[in-house]
Amino acid sequence: MSNQFTYKLLHYLPHPSQELIDLIDFKLQPEQNNISTMGKRELINWRGYTGPALRNMRRVEEPFQSAFDAWIKENITTQYQNSSLMYCHGSGFANGATSTGAHADFTRDYVLMYNVRHGGEDAELAFWQEKGQELIRERATQCGNYEALELVDSVKGPSNVWYLTNTRVLHSTENVSELRLNLQISFDTDIPAELL
Ligand SMILES: [Fe+2]
């Protein structure tokens, strides 16, 4: 498959079970990742805001994690790099920021996500192209300068569906006003054939 895409909704994949969702600690307010590398970004005049960006906290938390990995292998695929929860709090860690800033992920080319909390009514996933650059970027590329970016795609939510994201396209989460929490299944460089 060509890597020239931003995201795809995979409607045919099964919803996570309620038993699995019930194992999530929705009250957790992590200040660090405990898996992977955490991007720390500064926003420059991002819709009028300059300062630290919102941060995504990827977390491996038991007992959820073991149940999640078992569920993935049974229902989605056995061919993945790792899995986790991702917490993004809309305020408290970066007052006034409503964006995570545009970035390519550090450790993976693709991720399959399912939003359990959306981050508020207006929260969306946005995809960007830096002026003068290719759409697909090296890993760990970051850009917090709003003026250097052109919006190429965006999607509200998404809700009640697994979505595959190309994390080498610069992307950000926008307009987060409350907890955004999703399930994540990472793929290093290849998307398993059974998903496509
Ligand atoms: Fe990301």
C-alpha cells in the first residue's frame, strides 16, 4: 500500500469490549510517558497562542495492559510493535494551549487508535504539510510554528471506530478541552496485511 495517506477509518475492526474499557483508570493524570519518547513542543502563534504545547502521555498500565494485548492478538493482529493507552489532558499541564503541536512520531510509522474519550466536542486530529517540505517526514520531525504549516486534512473525533494514522505525516490534536484518551496499537514500518 502507498504511504501517501493521512488516516483511514477501519469500520470492519471490532469495537473494544466493555470488560476491557472497564479496566482503564480514567482518573489518571500522568505527567510522563512510561513507554516510548515524549515529545515536548513549543507553539509559536498557534491560533494566537505562544507557549508550551499540550502533551500526549503514552502509558502502559496494569491490569489494563495485559488484557489489552490479549484482546489485540485475538481480535486485531499479532503483528504489532507495542500497545498502550494515550492520555491527553486539555488543561492543567499547558494552560491556554489547545494543540499538541505538529509532529511526526519518534518510534513508529503507523498507529491504530480508538478514542475512548474524545477531548471535548471540538477536538480533532489534524494533518499538516510544512511549506516547502514533502508530506511524509523523517521520524521525530516537529513544527510548532503555525505560519510554516498548511492544513492538509482533519477529522473530528473520530468516534466508535478504529482509525489508522500515518504518523510520518505531521499531525496534531486540536481543540482539546477535556480528557482525550485512546487505545493505541503501534506498527514500526509495516501495516499488517490483514488490516488492509
Ligand atoms: Fe503523534
